[in-house]
Amino acid sequence: MIHFSVWYLVVGVLGFLGLPFIQYLLPNLKDKGYSFSRALGLLLGSFIFWLLTSFHILQNDVGGILAALIIFVLAGILISRKKPINAFLEVWRTGKGYILISEGLFLFLFLALAVLRAANPNITGTEKPMELAFINSILNSPSFPPADPWLAGYSISYYYFGYVISALLIKLTYVPSGVGFNLMVSLVFALTGVGMYGLAYNIITADGIQNWLHKNKTTKSSFSTLLLPLFAPLFTLVISNFEGLLEFFHARGLFWTSNAEGLLESGFWKWLDIQELTQSPIQPFSWVPSRPAGIIWWRASRVLSDYNLTGSQLEIIDEFPFFSFLLADLHPHVLALPFAILMLAISLNLILSPKQGGFSLLGIEIHNTPIQFIVNTVLLGGMAFLNTWDFPIYLALFLAAHLLTRIARQVRFREELLKTASLAVLMVFGAVIFYLPFYVGFSSQAGGIIPSFIFSTRGVHFWVMFGPLLIPIFLCIAYLVIKPRQWSGLGKATLISLGTFFLITLIGLGLGMLIASAGQWLDGIPGQLGAKLKEAGNVFVSIQGASEASSLQLFKIAIGRRLSAPGTWVTMLLLGIGITKLIITWLPRKQDDYQLQEQDTGFNPAFLFYLLIILAGIFLTLVPEYFYLRDQFGWRMNTIFKFYYQTWIMWSLAAGVSIYFLWVGINGFHGVVVKFIIVLVVAGGLAYPVIGIAATTGNVKISDLDLDGTSYMRRYNPDEAEAIEWLQQAEYGVVLEAVGGSYSGYARVATLTGQPNLLGWPGHESQWRGGGEEMGSRQSDIETIYSTPDWQEASSLLDAYTVNYIYIGELERSTYRLDDDKFVKNLVSVFQNNSVVIYGYNPEESHP
Amino acid sequence: MNLVQFTKKQQVVFFFILFMAVLIRLLNLGRAPLSDAEAALSLQVLPAHAGSSITWAGEPLYLLLTGILFRLFDQTNFIARTIPALFGLGLVFLPLLFQKQIGRLAAIVLAGFLAFDPAMISLSRTAGSGAIALFLVSLSFWLFINKRTIATGIICGLFLISGTGLWTVLTPLLVAGGLYWLFAVRITKSQGTASNLDFSIYKQRTFWLAVVFSVILTGTLFFLYPQALSATPSSLVDYLQVWSRAGGLPAKLIWLGVVIYFPAGIIFGIWGGIRGVIGHSRLAVFLSWWVLAGLMLILINPGRQVLDVAWVSIPLLTLASIELARHFKSPLEELLPSAGTAILVITMISFFYLSVARLVYSADQKQLLLAVTGGAAILIICAFLIIMGWSQSIAGRGFLWGLMALLFVYSFSTAWRVSGISAEGQVELIRPQASHPQLALINQTVQEVSRWNRGGSNQINVTVAGFDSDALEWSLKNYNPEFSISIDRSQMHELVLTEPDYPVSLGDQFRGQDFIFEQTVNWQDFSGLDWIAWIVHRKVITTNNSIILWARADLFPGGSSELPLQP
């Protein structure tokens, strides 16, 4: 409880002190950025700390952190010319209710997830050990870049900014890293929720929207303005995909019938084709889903499936936030959430900027002040450092917001498009410069963008995944399109949408055909280029699962699959038509129309933003239907994972705002029907959280609650826990421990102590560095050191790798044919208990 | 400020005070070995001398200035303590700047107090102490009340990088300021500061610019050591950590220490405070709040030490000085009787003290009790007789002068003992941390072995196995000792330092000699007689921890050098 309270206080103080800065950055929002001040404080404060430590201007200690935070706070006061208390009072005077709800929401969410984590705190399994290893390494590294905990002698080659933020808070508050890990998960949950609430609130309270609602005599009150935006964080963080609901139906035996042999069969579940749900449920049927041979709450993140031409199923990850927080991996896509929301807020602020103002940069008009622009570039660049996948998405969103802002003032589309492209180059350049120390040491596993030829998402899977979000969005778009009963522009919108869709399809499938046929056409081209292209073509064909198939055959299959399961693209097309129609209707054609339309049609930039995020979601789901980033996995698993995740963010916000419009806009019988549908959607989306929480917390009592994710070690292996505690206090040095596979108990010493080992999980290192060059022969050398009887051989390897501690526990004894005689004869044990011995070694001593 | 306004006698007295202050602060400054805390700081700046990067602790100004001295001179104990000594010396000057506020005579008395105050001397002779912060806060206050905006900003900037002392000085000051503001006394007459302090300086941009530039330029030594900027906020962390750590002395020992080390300050300071508050003096009220706030913070701090009273020395001694200055003058006709009374008091109490000193180890407690009570009774009777024979004022003045003289002698003696000039390794309550009485001997032994075998000092390998100590590392710095968790027994170590319970037997190939490494005193177990024995004779039972210096046998004439060693 103390640790929780300290974190709550520290983050709260940081948010309070960051108010002047956020108000300077987001002046056009109704709440002046209040909901985002904590996130901004963490991001900018950590950026200053990381940058100055990377340049050895600050040290990686509490003093350095405090110095960085002082710089952040002073900078905010200087540029805004406001003190934090005055900044707070400014918002308090006009938005007491909002602040109270926002703070209450933050505390509730923070506490709720902390309790959930305390019921299941262990930092074991999946990627958690990797994340804890990074955090501990950052905590222990004397400077930046931080050491790779699983490859001594190298620095981390991963987007580790989120772990810097986590380590900063852990170090500042003096909590153990095992507790800090779980507090960070909870904090990200709370920051995401309060940010989403703020975003929805700022959209619906934008002047034009309120005027439009008032003009149309729709029911609104401060009650609805303050409380309805809570749907946004609900949809983001709690509402889940419909897989949970299907689990209930499945367990209840719905759509299962007995055949002549008495066996259960179901055409429905077979057609649905979601793994594990295709198998018959346990009898007797009940409303309580269970999975005796598996993890019941896992399937929701694996709804989609791809099949190659041989019929093999390729796993696709379709995670959503509630799953992520239930799993509680502090992976970059989770850590980046609050800051992605901050980016959305920045784009919203840009769109809401007043007609006048801004500055000109190399001929490009930007509706920010120069300082705002620089800070926005820093924040955008931070997205690449947090979760590289997010950077192009939020850059594109920012640029789209910029373009719309320009178009709304001067309708010269082509010229603005060119200038926006130039702005993109400038911002990318700036983002890279600000984060140069990161890029210098970073190597990526990405292997280019290739077409998703035969792989596409079935409509039913798409709707299981996004149904809870799409239903309110569709209802709202339909309401906004139908209500004015003005059909002009619908034809144009349909043409534009269809044209865009077919263009993307043509490019995607055309490119696929081209690459697939490279093997045939390039046979005659001499030299290396021809051979490489031919090889690429063959590899591409093999990815489809075909050993030999012509490009035409593949093209037919690609078209056939999309036509036989059109649900996804039809959904996107319909939504696209609706959005385009609204944009066409509301976007002013001339500068003079701007103000006129604002009064008349309710056009408001906030509406544009609402439409923009739905559109962004459409593109994010459309792109993986035709292209994906090639990585070590080889298929579109990761691309779908990352893009669908951001789609969930966009569409959950849109769903929350849609519910507000529907709730206050539609009255009478229709209003009741709509509200009933919303209630059904919410109930359906809550099915999964019920299953997940019940499965992961089980019969935990209040007395068992414990935030320390490493306490399991003390319970199940006290000897090893004691050894690890000793190493945590020992001087910084390289640890030798057993090497094994990923997602196992190997590398536990480095993970829990922050002392780097020679080699951790080889698979992960290979992924991070795009190969095994840096690992070299470490794996076999480690085995040699443990098992050779020759002390000279062992000591020369120990010297070569500058090992300081040789750890021998049960895992080492079971992994290797251990010969510890040589250690006993030549070294002194610096720690020993019943099952663990640690030998100290000084690699600087010269040997005769 | 105008020193010329002093009379010749006052000038002589002041220069004498200054001379003694210099003497007591600088004489044998490097004699005592650096403690672990001092060595930890000094080691920080050793690598700076060699050009490699260093980890900055929370005493940036001290580290930066000492680093410069290390570059210019040798890296000795003396140089390590020079900066605090100089700033401590500067404190003795500062009362002259406040003559207008406290009076000329009081300024000289205060200078004397500061020159011989045991806490001030202890701070001045300790590397990395808060003497820097005390000097800077006092100087900045003078600059502030004299409206020197830029200079105030610069000194405030230096104060911000003065280290942990910043917070230990600032906290009671802020608490006192808050209490004063809350319970401000409406006064009709002012004694001391201007009627209203002008705080508009804080609204001036030049002030803040001066602060920022001072912090950045000095704090990084003109960008030579940019990482030192981290050290400034680290000092807050270090200060807060003291509050979170138990291990301080019990409150009763603090009170005892206050009485033992600061009797003059306490007696006259309290007296002056009460008189000043009754007289509605704003200065006295503020200084009294400062003392109370400081004492309160010391008592509630779990890591409290007697030396923490140094942070309230300035207000306490100022009150004491103002009070004492009132009593120096005497009507001419009463001068002789008062002087006579004073001499009587001095003689009586001296004899009384010597009796106690002689009897402290006596088995006859009754005699001791008789000496104490009898002496007190005789003094009371003498006072009564003088009142009867002359006047109350003569008796009071005489007793006061006598007490002042005795307290001066006592304070000087205590200050001399605290300084450690005369006797090395003397145990003081004001420095309850472990001392290292035989470090110099260890160093000397290593030096001799090196000379015997290599023909010169600093040429032999020294390994410290199984423990570490900053004081030891500093002491042996010229040998680049290797600190390792374990030693490879197959290697040719020459000199090895271990703790007696080190789990490795170095075998017949080594000869060992034990030395007292650490000496601690269990102050909490002292009885009343123990306290008297310590106060009078500085005799105390210590607990010693030893280490063993192992030298390879072949380093001695006739020794063998066969290897490998037998486990």
C-alpha cells in the first residue's frame, strides 16, 4: 500500500508541476490538456533524463532524475509564464466537475489494476522476464545506453524508452523493481483511461459541437457532458472483443447438436473457425466457460487465423488492451499507450487551432508556435523510441490533422499535400536527431514490406474482433448521414471510397503478382541482381505455402478468398463511404465558408477529428489486408498485431464519442432502441473481462495480495532467492549462468539482479539484432566453462568474457555436465547456501 | 562594513581571535586519517585528477573545489580538508558584516564564539562538511539585506550546489521563517535588522539569471564536469535518506552533548533569547524560532547526531553574543570588586573541578558527593557574602565574568580536543562514527615493505580481499590497491589485507600482523561515572575491529616463495 501511495503521490506531483507545460502545448482543448499532464511529465522528463545521461551530462541516479525533472518543470514555467498553481486554478474555475471525475477515474483505475496485479503478481512467463531484465539493467547501468542484460558487453538493441520511464519512477520512489513492474502496469492502465476520458471530453465539448447540439435542440446537460465520455475509457480498457461472449455460448452448448453417433457437431462453430471453439464443449453444458487443457482467456487474442496454400494455420495475434493488461506484459505496445493518447490530443489540438496564428517553416505554414512544434517533434520521435510501430501511425495522423487544418483554411489541395510531405520529412529528420543516441546503437529485424497476397481477414473474424466498437460507430455514422436527409455527396463519396479501395487492392495484388512472377520472368537476366530477384520471388511464393504455383494461380486464389469472405472489406467500404460523405458535406470549400459552415452545419474541427480517427482505423485495418512488414516470423502476424492494436485505440475513442452523440442526439422510441443496443454491446464486450479476471485471480484472498512480482522466488526456491538478493547488493559485474530457450526459467539471475549475463535467451537476442553475429560462440563457451575439467581452458574463457561471478544453482547442474572441482580448487566462493554457490572471479589478474 | 570603527583594543582582540581560528583550523589538519565518509568523497575526485570519469556524490561544490586543489597540489588529507577549513574560517569573519545589526561588541564576541565553537571546528576539519553551506547562507543573507542583487544571486547559486548542508541549513530556516510569519510579534522598537526585509529581489530577472548561471557554470566547473549537475539534486536525496535511516544517537545523548560541547552557547543563548523575546526584539524572536526549529528537527530526526547542533550554532551563538556584549561594561567603582569576585569564582570552581577529576575513579562515592555539594555550597555562601558586603550587581557581574572566563577556557579546551590537533585518535561524542586509529601505521608498514623490497615507496602490490573501506582505499591510494571479493590463490599476491574471519587460509607462504582498523565507542552504555571520566580525562572503553596485513614470506629476508599454495 505504501508503494502504491508513493507512486500515486509522485506521479500526481509530476502531473501538477507539468500543468504549465501541457497548457502551453494544448491551449485549444477545453481542459487545456489537464488529463494528459501526467503522461507529458513522464515522457518529457524521461526524455530529458535519458538524453542528458546518454551524453554523460547527468548521471543515472536519483540526482540525475531530479535534475531532469527540475529542468522540465522550469521549462514549463518559463515558456508558459505560469506557475503550476495558477495553471491548476485556471482549469479548476471552469471545470471542477471534470477535474474531480478525472482524478477519481485515475485513482480508481490505478487502484483497480494494482489490486488485480496484486492477486496475480508473478513476473514469469511470456515476455515478462525480458521486460524485468531491461528494467533492472537500466536501474543498474552506470550510464546510457544501458547494458544488454542478456548479452554482456553490448547495449540494449530494442526500443527501450518505456523501460527508461519505468526505471525512472522505480528509482525515484525507491520501490523494488518487482513491485515497480506491477505498479507500472497499473499506472499505464490509469493514464490510458484518464487520457481517453480527456480526449472524448475535449471532442464533445468543443464549441462547434455544443452549438450544433444546442441548435438541434438535442438533450444535453453537464451530467451527460461529464459522464458520457467515460464510455471512451470503458471501450478502450475494459470492453473486449466478442470472443468472450462466444465462450459463454460455446460452454452453454449453443448451436451444438448430436449426430447419429451421439457426437456433438456444429456447422456454426465450424464455419466460425476459431480455434478451440471448433471442438465440442464439455458436458454437461453450463454458463461457466472452462478450458481444462488450456488457458481460457488466451483465445481472445488469437481470433484471426491465416491459412497458407497447404492448409497450415498461421497464428495471428489480435490483442486488445484489456487482454494486454490482464496478461500484464510491460511490452512496448502497452507502455506506449498513454503517450499514443497524448499524440491524439496533440493532433486534436492542432485541428482545433484558431484561424490565425502559427508560424512559417521553410514556406510551410504550421499552426503551432515554434516551441510547440519542437516539443511535438520530440514527443512524436518518442513514439519511435517507445514502440517503433507507433511512430509512422501517429506521424501520419498528425500530418493528416495538419493537412485538414490547412485545407479548412485554403482549399488548394495539391499544394498543401506537397507541403505536408515536406513537413513529414522535416519531422522525421527532427525526430531522428533528437533520439540519435538510440538510433546509433539500434539494429532492426525488419526485412522490408511485402504484399499480403493470399492472406486476408474473414469478415466474421473481423466482426468478432471489432464488433463492440463497430456497432456504435456504424450507428452513429448512419445517424449523422441519414438525419439531415441530404443525399448530395453520397455518390461522390461512394466513388471516392470505391476508387480508393480498388486502387489499394490493385496495388497490393498487382505487386504480389509481380513478385510471384519474378521467378518466371527473370530467368534470363544474368548476374547477381537477377538471381536475387528470382530468389525473392521464390521465397515469396513459398511464404504463400506453394512450392510451385504460377502467379496467375496465386492471383486467382487471392481474389477468390477475398470474394468468398468479403465481410472485412465490405465493412470498411461502407464505413469509408459514410465517413467520406460526411467529410465532403462538412469540409468548407472556400475560406469564407469556414465560419458560415461552423454555424450552419455544426462543422467543427472536432467533428473532423472524430471522422479522421475512424478513417485512420479503416486504413490501419485495410493495410494488412494487402501489405505487411516482413520480420523473423515471415507472415503478417506482427503487422496485424500492431495495426489492429492502434485501430482499437482509435475506434474505442470513436465508439465513446459515438455513444455520446447517439445518447444525446436520438430521443423518443429510437433513442430507447439505440440505448438498448448500446447496453447489449457493452454487456457482450464485458463477457471476456469476467472470464479473464475469474481465471487469473481464482480464489485469492485479500491477505494474499502482494504487488511484488518476484516474491514467488522466495516461496518456491528460497535458496535461489537468497543468492539473487546477495547478487543484487554485490558490485556490478558479469554473471555466468546457464543458457536455455525463450520463455523459460533461464537467464533468471540476470533478469532479477540487473547484473548482465553472458547470454540470456538466444532467440530473443537473434530477433533484436537481426541475427546471431554478436552472440558468436557464447552458448557453447558457457557450456565449456561449466563442464570442462581444464581450469586453464575455463579461466581463459572467463577472462575473455570478463566474468565476475560464476553462478551454480540447480538449473546449471541439470543443464550441464558440471565439473565444479576446478572452481573449488582455484576460486573462493563469495556466497553459498544449500543449493547455490557463487564463485567470485577477477578477470583483470594476469595469469602466468 | 567598516572595520576601522573598531577601537584599537577591539582590533587587537579580533586579530587574536582570527589568528587562533586559523591555528585551530589548519594546524595538523591532515594528521588524522580520513574517515570512511571523508574518504568516499575524496576518492570521488581522485579520478578527476587522472582524467577519467567520476561518479558525483551529493557534495558538488566541495568536490569541484577540492578537485582543483588536487590538481594543483598533492592529494593529501590536508588538501582534502582545506576547503571546509577555509569556509569555516570565513565564518569567523562574517560577524563583522553584521555589526550594524547586532552591535560592534557582539560581533567580536560572535567571532570569538565561532572561532572556538567545537561544532564549527569539527565542521571545519571534516572533508565535505556543511561549513560551506553555513558560510554561503550567511553571506547571501548579508548581501540580500544590503540589496546586492547579482551578488546575492551568485552566492545563492553557490549555496544551491553546496551539498547536503544546503538542506540541513535551509530546513530549520524555512520552518523558523514560517513560524515567525505565523506568530509574528508586533514590536514597537527594532533591535537589529531593518524594519522590513525587502523580498522584491526575488522578482528580479537579474537575480534569477545570476542564480542559474552560478549553478550551471560553477556546478559544472565551466562545463568541464557536466555530470556534476546531478550531484545537486542528489544532495536532497542524501538528506532525505538520513531521515529514513535509524542509527542516530538517542535524544538524551544529544542533550548531553549539547551541554558538554556548547555550555556557553546554551546558557547565554537561552538567556539572550528570553530577554530578547520579552523585549520584543524581532531579531531575537526570529533567532529563537530558528534555534527551536533546529533543535526540534534534530530531535525528531532518526539519524540525529550531536554535530547536527552546528546547524543551530549561528542563531544560538548570535543570541549569546548579543547577551554577553551587554555585560562586558561595568561602572568604574564596581570594576575592582567585580573582578575580585570573578577571580574568586574562577579559583573556587577550578578547585572544585580538580576535586571531581581526582575523585572520579575513587571508590569513595561519598567523598565525590561531598566535593560536589560542598563546592556548590561554598559558592552560594560566597555569593551571599558579597551581596551583603558590596551589592547584588557586583556579585552578579563577578559571577558572570567568572563563569564567562571558565566557560571560555572550557570551550577552548573542548575545541582543542575536538580538533584533534594534539592527540590522534581521541574519541569524541561529536564524532561518534568509527575511527581508524592505526591506518597511518598500516600505511607506514606497507611503505617499509615496499622500500625493503623495491627500493622505493608505492611500488608493491596490495590486495584487499573480502571487504572494502573507503578510508583504507584512500590511505593506500598510492599503491592502487586491488579490492576483490575473493582472491585467486594461484596468483603471486604480495601484500594482502583481510578481516580476521576471512574464509581463506593463505597458508605458510604468508606472514600476518593484525592492526586495529576500526574503533567504536558504545556511548549508550555509559554510566554517570563513565561520562565524568570521559569529560574530564577523555578516557573511554572502545571496541576494536582489526584487520590482518599478510605479507608474502619471501618479502622478508630468508623467506620462501614456493607456489602454488596449498588450499
